[in-house]
Amino acid sequence: MAVSGIVLAGGRSVRMGTDKTQLAWGRHTLLEQAVCRLRGVTDEVLVVGNLESTYFLQGVRKVQDRYAGRGPLGGIHAGLLESKHEAAIVLSCDMPFVTAKLAAFLVAQSDGFAAVTPRCRGRVEPLCAVYARSCLAAIEDLLQAGENQVRQVFCKVNTCYVEEEALQLFGDTNQLFFNLNTPQDWQEALRRKEEGHGC
């Protein structure tokens, strides 16, 4: 199944205190690393967010939010509107331990579903998930109602929940979905990387 890739580049990174997309992760930035992961799964990658005009990565399209300041839900909406395929794998740039193999597995589960999301101990991971363009109506309803929580989309569309037992084939789920919001999170991610997790 051909899908697009949507990297959510985030907003102002207030809690981090610096632009998360440009933090160095090995030889790449976090943003470049996320793009590389999705390039292994898709034939089109879009980056959604408030990117500096100087940002450039060959073969990647920059997309601006249609609903400014509405967080990841607004980013998913903008990416789906601009994607060339009927479905897209979405990945937040601040989840450095998600693997291309996991992304490909989620895509493989999407036949017949409007959305595919990991679910660990009852908690969904909407920023590492697959969304079909058929989700757009539900997303627009939420945005127009002032709702910003991405997980609400799954209540409104036919969703495949990938449970922890399947996800563990790709690693420790606490590790896979670790995301970076604060300087403390960043230091913890670097420590885990030094121990050989991620790449």
C-alpha cells in the first residue's frame, strides 16, 4: 500500500527552551532523523510546522498549518490535505526511538481502516499512527469545535488498535514511544542512545 509520510515538526518548543527539530541526534538533527525513518516506508515525505525559511531538506515538502496554533491535530490536518496518497503515516519529530520497521508494520495494518494507532496499557500513541484522508471530516469537526486532542479522532473513525503484544516485536514500548518535551527528557534520550538504543 502506497502512503505518504507526514513529519510533525512542532511549534515553539516552549518547554524545551530551544527548537527541538534542530537538536543533534548523531549525524542528523531530530527532524532529519524522522524524515529518514519515513523515507524508508513512503515515497513522499511532508514536514508540517513552523519551520524557519532557511530550512531545506532535498525531496521534502514543507506544509503550513491551515489552523494555526492548534498543535498536532492541526498539523495532521494540513499534512493530509497536501499528501498525494489516500493515507499517511504520521510521526512526531520528537520521538527518536520509533523505527522504520514499526512504521512499516503500522502501514501494513491499515487496509480497511481509516486510522491505525499503537495502544499500550490503554494509552494510544496518535503521533506515530496512520491516518486516511477519510479522517479529514472528523478532524475538521474537532478543530472547528475547538478540540485539539488528536486521540478524539479515533472515537469518530474506524480505527485499528495495535496492542502492546504486537508492538513488543519492535522493542520496549516504553522506549519506542519516548518523546521529548523538556531538557530533562532530552538528557534521558541521549543517555539511552549512548546505551545503544535507537540510532
